[in-house]
Amino acid sequence: MLDEIIQQQLLQPLMNLLKQGITPQKIALSLALGVTIGVFPALGWTTILCTIMALALRLNLPAIQLVNYLVYPLQLVLLLPFYRLGERLFHSAHLPISPQQILVMAKTNLQATVAVLWSTTWHAIVIWAMFAPAATAILYLILLSLVRRVVQTQTGDGKNQRILS
């Protein structure tokens, strides 16, 4: 049962992308950037940023957006650590707020939330920008290896040489 779910929900869409001519490198980069941009510490911006990156780098837009949406809970979890690291880096005042409070504020009045959290969010974005390149590179290498393994498993060695070259 789990094998069927993995086959239908993960492996088959991956193979469909490869059949469309999308290289393992582009798929891995789409997924890595979807994760990295998906945890950007400013609520409401990740879809736009992922779209811009996908168009600029000619990546797979559905793949990057799917990963972006899947990591939304991780974005919420990492919001507070990014805020706290930003407070330390910029020696700014501690903002006593929880992720739940931020989410409620954003749902109630996004514009007011942005105004209240602007300085804290800007500091968090600087911290994210410091970590994002390394995180993207590491994720890319891991995902590229996994995508290549999936290709080998699904196509066999003979076809695999043509797809991966």
C-alpha cells in the first residue's frame, strides 16, 4: 500500500517530468529552491518569490510551488528562530510573540501585521539570506542524488545513461 502511494504520488510525477525533457538537475534545483524559498521568513511572499525564481531560471513551476506549499508548516516553525537570530545579529529589542499569534494577526489584518513586524521581519530576512545559499546547495546535491537514483531504478541502466547525460 505504501509502495503504491510512493509510486503514484512521487515516482510517477517525477518520471513524467523527466519524460517531458526536464533534466534531473532542473528537477533537483526546483525542489531545493522550493524548500529554501518556502521557509522565507515573511508570510505571504513565498509564492511570488518561487514564481520569479522558476521563471528566471527556467525551472519547473508546478514542482517548485508544490514544494513551497508542502514546507509551509516548516516556514511557521522557523519563523521564530529567524526572528530571534535577527534580534541577536542587529541587537534589537526582543519581540515577545509566538508563531500562533503572528498567524492570527496575519489572518486578521495582514497590512497591520506587516507594519508591526517590519523591523523584526527585515532582520529575519537578513538571517535567512545568510543561510539560504548553503542550504540550497546542500539540498540540491542531496536531491540530485535521489533523483538520479529514482531514474536508475525506474528506467534501468541502459536508458539511464541517455537521460542523465
